[in-house]
Amino acid sequence: MPIIINLDQVLADRNMKSKELAEIVGITEANLSILKSGKAKAVRFSTLEAICEALDCQPGDILAFSSPNPSQGGESN
Amino acid sequence: MNLNTFFKRLIDLAFYLMVPIVVFFPGTILYVLMFPEQTIINVNIPYVENGFSGKALLFSMGFFALFLLFFAGLYQMRKFAGLLLKNKLFSQEVVKRTHKTGTFFTACALGSLIFIGINSLFSYEGKISVTFGSSNFNLLLFLLIVGVLFLLLSDAFKKALAIKEENDLTV
């Protein structure tokens, strides 16, 4: 999937644990794990809003786009 | 008793009533072939006026093959009913079973329609009989409708499964 989740990195920067974030956001740890592992097919705006609020960051800090075909451009990590 | 249990029991009943036919039919035909003079078994099939000829054997084989198709469809439907009972409605297994049920029923109905068409051509004696109420033709047409319905159901389950997976993976 060309959408990359940088949640682990943001969590490490904030010195916060996944369990803590799940509690603040109000989602299960299993769902947070799905999000972190990149298996999620969609993220609700309400969830994204809660995560950004809890981590005091922008959606762009958590999500990044990496094109599978480098000639098409896009940020690659 | 809920509707799922009732459905499963109905199919179980039909299935177990058909098992003896599947098991004993080939043996019975073999017995009639081996002992043409026997009088114990009266085989109620056409073309046996002058003994059990090749035509009668062909008819029996065709009839049995089509019956096996129906039986296979019923077997798949029984598995599907079992999955419904276990509440596994949205699974790849349900998609597979409903597709197989539809394929077997459709094949059986189409084959039978062709079979009775050919059979009526061979046995045409200048008379046309009309059956009012539920005739063989009507029942086979209904079986064809059920077969196609199961194929559509399989497609619907496939789409539902994809939507469910997407919903499950939405955070």
C-alpha cells in the first residue's frame, strides 16, 4: 500500500505508549495495531482527529504517501 | 427452533432420503442387466418393453448422471446450511458453497431439460400430452431459477464479504 503510517515514530518522539494512545483516542489496542501495521483500509476522520489531538501533531506527520512507481513522483521513505 | 435450524433439518431430511437412491441405483441397474429374466424388480423407465436394451441403459445412465448432479448440489447446500447454523455467513467458505450449489443445480436443470427434450423426440408417437399443474418441465425450470439464484447469491456474498473486510479494517 502506498500510504505509510509513521505512528510508531511519532509515538516514540512523544514518549508515549500504544496502550496509552489507544485509551486517550478511545479505540482498542487491536485496532491501533491494525493502523500501525498498515493493514487498515480506511481511517475515520474522527479517529484521525483524536490521534492528532492526543499527539499534538498534523495528519501529515502520521500519514505519508510513497508511490509504488518512483517515476510518478511522491515522497518515498 | 429458529429458521436456520429448520432449514438445516429440511435439507438433512432431503439429503438422507436421497442417499439410498445414490447407493442402490447402480446396483439395481447392474442386477437387471445381469439377470434380464428376473421379475422381482420392476424398473420404471422407458425403453424396457423389449428387455433392458442399450437405449434403456443409456437412459438410466443419463438419468443417474443428472441425479448425481442434483445430489451434489444438495450436498453443497447442506454444507451451506451448516455454515449458516454456525453463524459464519460472511466467509469465503459460504461464497464457495453457494457458487458450487448454483453451478450443480443449473447444470442439472439444463441437462435435464435437454435430456427430456431428446427423450420426447425419441419417444414421440404422434401424440402430445399436456400436464396441468406442476409438470416436470415446470419443476426443472424452477430448479434452473434456483440454480441461477444461488449463483447470484454467491456474487452477493462475495461483495458483502469484501465490504465486511473493509469495515473490519476501518479504524
